[in-house]
Amino acid sequence: MTMEVGNLPFPGFEVLSGTTLFSHGHLAIAAAYCRRLDLAKRIDQMVPTRMNLRPGLVVQAMVLDVLSGRTPLYRVEQFLAGQDVELLLGESVPVHAFNDTNLARSLDAIFEAGTSNIVTELGLRATSAFGLDATVVSYDTTSTSVWGDYRDCELKQPPPGPLVTHGHSKDRRPDLKQFMTELLCVDRGVPIFGRTLDGNSSDKTSNNQILTRIGSIMARHGLGPGAFVYVADAAMVTEKNLAAVGPNVGADDQGRAQEQGVQMDREYSRSRRGTHGGVPGADRNAAPFFAEEQAMEVWRFLQQAAHVR
């Protein structure tokens, strides 16, 4: 927010006459964190472009825009018009450079460079710069609902990127198409890896894919086999996923996890049909609560035993 200072009625403030005051709130602190992460510089190094406007500055401007409380990722030019751009971005850039067309071109260049690579690089920098604990890593996915047909995703050869389609809606909007996002996080939820996935992706399959590559991800953080704990929800408990964990979980533990996972799935399916304990119309909430208890048991023993490679 800006404020033009004109004729001041208070004595002693005449020196401020004709100046512009900025009210940034917490944004200056957020900008300092961006600088400590080398956010703009690292993105510039990873995203080739012929644009005069650096993609790193675009990302930093959009991050600060979101943190200001605005939800749409457009009209960033108007947002910056009320800010001290040099203070927040580290250099003086004309605000008209951040028009929607330039932002769209920058996002296209970022997509071509690979957003997962950028998240991984920034996560590596964050763990180093802030001394984060990477010995316990959590994995989960979420769905993002969208409006529109997205007919290109129904073509035999859809465009690059995740398919926007119907799938299991975690925000309870099965009527809308969606895409999925997966995150691998450390130390109070700081992401060190992330991807966007097809809208109909299965958590069981996603867990298996991350398990096959987690070794190389964690090796970049200086952690080898047996040096970190992988935490996931009950969707991890499949025969194929436990096989990917390998010798880090004993055979007895694998069998017990599979039994609990199968029992949990049966109880939940039964509740969805409106039966529990063989009694139609019984309490539909009983099985989900049972499933949550079983999920906690599976999670607890995996947390203790699964030092994943």
C-alpha cells in the first residue's frame, strides 16, 4: 500500500512532504527469506529464456503476491504498483513488465524447464540454508478441482503435462475435473520434491513411484540407505510398495501391514455399502473410525521400522 504525503498539519514532519510512504507488512520479511534461498538466482539458472524480464523475478513477485493475501495469479502488475519494488525484488524493475502476457510466457518457460527440478533444487537449498532435519520425510498427495471441460486432455495424444480429468476427489467435488499434486516434505512440512499428476492418479501407484526414486532424492541431502524414515498413509500398504521398501521392513512386519491394510479396506468398503457387522443400515461411521485406528497402527509401525532406501 502506498500513501502520498502532502501538506502535513503536524509540526516537525515537514521533511516528509512530497514523499511516498509504503506499507509492506510482512512482505519485507518474506522477501528476505526469498533472498536467503537465492530464489530468483536459482530459477534464472534453471530456466532459459530470451525475455528481458527474468523468470526468477517473476516467481518471487508471484510468491509475494500470494503472501499478500491476493488469491488470483494475475494482475500482479497492479499489486506491484503499490509496493517498493526495489526493496521486495532486490532491483528496480518497471511494474508494467509484470503484465499478464509476460507472466504467462515466464510460466511456459518454467514448465519447459521442469517444475519438479526447480522444487527439488530449492528444497536442497532450504535444508542447507535453514538447517532443516531431513531424517524424517513425509509423503502425501492432494487433489485440486478445476472448472471447465479441458477437452484437449481427452485427445489420443494430449498435450504435455498432467491430465485434467475426473478422479477420486479429496475435496469432495467428484462432479469437477481435477489434477493431483504430490509432495515429499521434511521438518514441519517443507517440500523437497513435488510433482503434478494426472487427475485420476492412484495414491498406491504414486507411493510406488516415489519409493523407486527416493534414494536418489535423499542422497542429494547426504542421507544414504537406513539414514531416514519414510512416513506415508495407509495407501502405501500394498504388496508391491512393501516390496519396494525391501529389507528395511522385516517379512513379519510386511505381512502384518498387509493384513491390517486389507482388513481396513474391507471395513471401509462395507461402510460405503451401508452395512456394518452384517446389519444393513448400521452405523456408517463405525467402519471409517475403525479404518482410521488401523491406519494409525500401520503408520506407527512403519514409522518405527521403515528406514526406506
